[in-house]
Amino acid sequence: MADVRTTTLPDAKTAPEAPPSPVHVTIRREDYRPPEWLVPEIALKFALGIEKTRVQSKLSVERNPDSADKSNVLRLNGDGLTPAGVWIDGSPCDNWSMDGGDLLLELPGDRHEIGIDVEINPAANTKLMGLYASNGMLCTQCEAEGFRRITFFPDRPDVLSKYRVRMEGDASRFPVLLSNGNRVAAGEAGDGAHWAEWHDPFPKPSYLFALVAGDLKPNRDTFTTLSGRKVDLAIWVREVDLPKTQHAMDSLKLAMAWDEKVYGREYDLDQFNIVAVTDFNMGAMENKSLNIFNSAYVLADQDTATDADFDNIARVVAHEYFHNWSGDRVTCRDWFQLSLKEGFTVFRDQSFSADVGSPPVKRIEDVRVLRAVQFPEDQGPLAHPVRPDSYMEISNFYTATVYNKGAEVIRMFHTVLGPENFRKGTDLYFDRNDGRAATCDDFVAALEDGSGVDLQPFKIWYSQAGTPKVRARIEHDAEAKIATLHLEQHVDPTPGQPDKQPMPIPLRTALVGSETGHEICPERLIILDQARQSVTFENVTEPPLLSINRNFSAPIIVEAVRSPGELERLAQADTDPFARYEAMQELMMRALVAGARGEEVDREPVIRAIGATLRSNSLDPAFKADAILLPSDSLIADRMDVVDPDAIHAVREQLRSAIGSELHDELVAAHRSDGAAGDDLSPSAKGVRRLRTVALGFVAAADQAEAAELAKAQFDRADSMTDRQGALGVLVSTDTPQRQAALNAFYDRFHDDPLVLDKWFALQAASQRPDTVDRVLELSRHFDFVITNPNRLRSLAGTFGANHWAFHSADGRGYAFLADMIIAADKLNPQVAARLVPPFGRWRRFEPKRAAMMRQQLERIAATPGLSKDVYEQVTKSLA
Ligand code: PHE
Ligand code: ZN
């Protein structure tokens, strides 16, 4: 029936809503007050239609005994709603008033029943917040403030209610009707309509409400909990997609068992449902017992999904499932506490993925994400603490700082306490706060009380923004056999925080003998909590090499005094795999930064280290692939005082080309290595495939013609999307006849599969050719480019914004293109548009010509009439 275009593109009469008032208020954490009124129960009745849905609500409201305010006005949040009828205790009420989008009611007593009718148009909802239409079905997204687009309600996470939901709709259009909790009744309603009623016994905040109605089919399974309760599981998708749901189901069952084993958390209802939707602003959403997913994180088979897609599905399925405890049973008091659920849940999903895969490879990947996304956040105009102090639009705070740095903070607690004490702390946390809306302070208090360890000094990680830089230098007294480690820490100012305090930094540290290569001082945990500090090591029998911040024990930047020779030695000898990776990265980074500054580059240590890694018999292929990958253009840029993207790109390509020719035979051998059938999803098979493509990339840097032949062969013979996409990813940056042939073949085969077509757009937007901007402009006019679909928009504009060399093209056309995209997308979906702004935020660090052009584009966006609060906040903060 209705496809993506017809259901999500606005037409004349369903045009986007009027622009919000230009005065955007700042909400502050210090202004938190408990709610004046509570809503212990809510009943909702939906008469569903794609273009017209009627919502009738009944709220039982009562004064909150914990609130000091005793006014008799009840404020119910609304966004774009008009009451069609209001009742108080059964009698029609007409002395209601509106304040902005909110509904104000005067209530004489302490306890009342409020009835409200509204009508909404899901098809016109291009923001994809609230109730919206996607691919012919209806679904909801309420976090953070979407519920107020469905009905009037105190839409804040510290108001918890028991929900009863009745929905009615056309049985052929909406054969499946789902909501939170248990389905308690269902029946026919005449005229081809049917209805269902759902009860959720667990009180929950409005952001966890969910409803789905559509023509969906289930992949069903069951899980028996530790205490022997049987849970019915279902993953709901369009019928054609059913064969692609098994990996998500397997991941779900693994995650359920893992949470029982590692955290003692059992599932608590008889049903658990996952629904895949085509149009979704984020990855997925943890609505109680009815998780709604971006289809990209559900659907996979060998032919259409890469190994990375499979891993991401497992990660996101686990993440949303884990939220049942860290998010739903214990939720957040206010949105400033977002990291309470997100940081903790990311830490939990990271640990899960490590346990079911390879821990060092997973750790490298987590750190790579942190450095690529969170470090730039911390260094730019949008820097904010893990627990922010203020916001204009909360949607802008679903950031890598809140999620990934938040997870690093939890990981530091885990490191400092050790696994047993950490578990005592989390048990106490869940116990104490079950059914409550809690704060980050409550979390730390439970860890302290459970473990008996004082964690107060660590709380500064929640409040102080910025990435600490730690200088380290080791001094060896050969005669006394003593080594002294001198440490210094420093945090640069961030917006609103000019002066920084020293932070407690847990550093796993060991010393490796520079002659023997042995670990001469075993790993110990140093807590650096002063601005300067020295630590001594005894019995240091040979000149030591410093192995510090092992396994990335703290989310910091280490500036250690170590020569290239020492790094090269550590890259081979360090017993901590992460530290080995790190030594390689540092070795490469030094060469690249020197080259970008126009200094002489000594490539030999880098090439020797990569050669030794490739030839090693003991390292696994996935680790090899990680270790030999050069730092990206943007990571190099982060180390420069004045960024010249062309210089960075040139020096990186030269180094890649030198590696490609000097290590040609090793690389081709790694490329040819087999033992990885397409259906083999073991960590080692994934590693072989990874290394195959990474090696090919180096060969291409040295000899495009040779690489194009190898790549085309890999492409044509591929028995998995991993090999196919890997080959195409290499070809797409070459200037060879195979390039266009492969792109066309890929399009012809997969243009009906939206998730694979996203890859086709993304690969071209990531291309390292001089004509990428032209190609991307062309693609934005392509038949299949659908700006209302967030995945498609991100695959083109989001990927392009992260393509350092192309986005920063010297003529400024990359900037103009992304700004145009932001302006166009903002009229439809402000949340997604605002997420495209950050690449502009770093303008101050670029050479003057580019800095001026970037700033101009920010100013152009800022001057656009009717700009959303979302984009307004990001753009004005970027300019400030
Ligand atoms: N809470 C979701 C998660 O991280 C993310 C999300 C936020 C989804 C806002 C939709 C909207 O699991
Ligand atoms: Zn989450």
C-alpha cells in the first residue's frame, strides 16, 4: 500500500507545523522541583487511522505530598495539540486555558479524574516523534518529549503511571495491535474493525509508552528465565523480512541469559516484543516490553548485512533489552540524569559484546568510537558534562558524551571497585531504586554503600566537561634499580567552565624491559588525582618502557615521552593487547602529524611495525586489521593547532602508498587468506574478512590498477555482504573502470532493499576522490534519495559530514551542501537535522579561509526563518 514516500512526505494540507516561537528557553538542572501532581493511573483509547487518530485519555491525578508547591493549577504538556473536549470528575470543563502548547486546568481538590479528547494526524508527523506513520503502519516514539504530541500529560520522567490502553482500527490495515505489558482482551468491532486492550502492571514514565498497529508478522520464540518462568518472545516485521530476523532473536536470548548471569537481572513480564520500523530517528527504543527498532538494527542475512551490521544488531538488541532494568525498572528523575540509564546501559552492552566476541578487539572498537565522536565533542563548542547543567532541546543531548563517556565513567567505577564489589553496588542500586526515578548521585551512593569504598572524588567525572590530558615521563636510576614515573594532568577550558580541577584518573600501568621485552614490573592501578604526582617502581633491572592507561582504563589523552624506537618495541612486546594497538597508533600519529606540519617524516619505524604485525603468527586477524589501520584524517586534525585538510590528506595517502608498495607481498597474502566462508560468523572468520579488505586498501593506495583487479574479483566472488561492501569501498575511491561497473552492479541487484541502498549512498559519500562533492550533490537529486527517511538522509549527508577531506573541500562547496541539507531537513525533522550540525562546530581550528566559510554557513543556517529549537541551539552554540 502506501510506501515510504506517500506516508512520510507532507502534502499541502498536512504541511509541517508552524515554527516554534523564536524565544527558546534554557532549562537548568538546578531548577529541578518535584512534580506538583502525580498521575498513578492513565487509561488511553485510540481510534486509529493513518491520517486521523482520535485519542481519549483518562488520568487519575493527585497532589504530590513531596511537593512544596500547593497551587491548584495542573499543567499538562502538549505539543501541537488542541483539546477537543475536557472533563473533570466526569463533568465537561470549559475554563481550561493554554500556555504555549500546554493545557492548564484549575483543580479545587487533591484528587481528580481528568478526561481529555484530542485528534492527531500521524501521516503528517514528519518529526517522527509521537504517533507517526511509517511504511503503512503506525508506531510511536516518545523519548524524550514525544508523548505530549499524542495527548496532554505531565510529560516528565519522574511521573510514573500504570497504563491501560485500548486501541481500535481497521483489521485489514492493522491486523496487529501492540502496546506495553500484557494483552488482556481483544475482539471484533464491526465494519471490518477490531480492537485490543493492553495493561502494563509496571508504573512507568510517559517516555516509555509505545503503541504499534500494522500488517506485521512475528518470528516467535521463548525464553525460560533462571527462576523457570517462560517468556514469549516475538520480533515483528513485514512478512518479506521474516527470514532476516533470526540473528536478532538469537542475540535477544543471549542478552537475556547474560543479564541473569552477570547482573542477576531476570525479565519480569510474560511477553517481550520487538518491532522493526523503516523510519526512525535513532537506533532503537526501550519502551517497556515493546522495543521499537530502526530496521537497520533488526534485519540481517549473509547477503545483505555486513559483519559490522551483525555485531551492531547484537549490541543494540542487548542494549535495549538491558534497559528493562537500567532505564525502565529504575528510570531517570529528570533528563539531566540521562547518563544514569544510557552510560550504564552502554557499559553493559559493551561488556556483553566483549563476552560474546573478542574482548580486546571490542575494546579497541569502543575506544575508536569514543575518540572519533566524543573527544571532538569535548574539544569543541558543544562540549558538556556527562550530566549536563542546562539545555534548550533535550534531543540534542543524546550525545557520545552522555552515552560513551558516560559508559567510561561506569567502567572506571568497575575498575576501581573490582567486579565483585561493583556487583554488590549494582545489586543495591536496583534494590533500592526499583520503581523509582533516580539520579546519578543515587547510583554512586549505591556503589559506595554496596562496596564500602568512597567514590566521592570520582563524581567530578559527571560535572566537569573536557578530556583530561596526562603527561607521563619515566626516569630510570640504573644503579638503584628504581624507576620514577612523573605524571601531570590538565583539562582545557570548555564553554561555561573556564577553570578546571584535577580529576581522579585510574591508570593501569606496567613496565616492559627494553632489552628483554619482558614485563619487568607487573601491572598496577595508579590513581592520579593531583595536578602532578610521581610514582616509583622498584627492582627495575633494565631500562623500562612505559605501558600506561592499559586497556584504556581512563578516557583521557596520554602524552607520554617515548621515542619511536620505544613505541615500535612496545607494539611488539607489550602484554596488554590494547597497549600494543595504542603504541602502533601513536607511532603512526607522530609520523602523520609531523608530515602534516611539513616536517620530515621517518616512515621506516611505521612500516617495520606494520610488517611485523602482518607477519606475526600469534596475533589474530581482527587485531591485525585494527592495529595496521592508520589514524583517520579527523583524528590527525584533532592533534593539529591549525588544520589544513589537504595537507593531512596528502601525507596520509603518501604513507599509505609507501606501506602498500613496501609491504606489497605481505598485504596481498593477507588479502588472499581464506578460512572465512560467508556464513561463518565466528570472531576469527570476521577477522579474516576485515583484514582482507584493510590490506586491499593499502594495495590500492600504491597501485590502483592492481588493487582494482583484486577488488573486482573479491566483489564478484563475494559470498557475504562484508566482502562485497569491502571491495566496493576500496573501488569507490579509485579512478578505475571497475569502480562504476561495481557501483552499477550493486545498485541493480539491491535497489529494492532500502538498508542495502543506504550502503550504496554511504559508500559514495565516503569516497576519497576529488569529485566526491559533485557526486554527492548528484546523489541528493537521485530518485532514491528520500530526505524524510532518517537512514537515507544520514547515509548521504551524515556520512559526507564525516568525510573530512571532501567536506572540507577548499572551494567551500562541501560546506554549502551540508548547510543546504540541514536547512531542508529541519523543516521536516529537526531532531535529525540538528545531528548534522556538529562537523561545522570545529570551524575555529581550521586555516582562516575554511574557518571563514564554515562560519558563514553557520550564520546562514542561523538566519533561516522558522528554524527549529533543535538546530537553533546547535548552531548558536557553535557560533558562540
Ligand atoms: N533511549 C534510546 C536508547 O539509547 C535512544 C533514543 C532516544 C531513541 C530518543 C529514540 C529517541 O536506547
Ligand atoms: Zn539507551
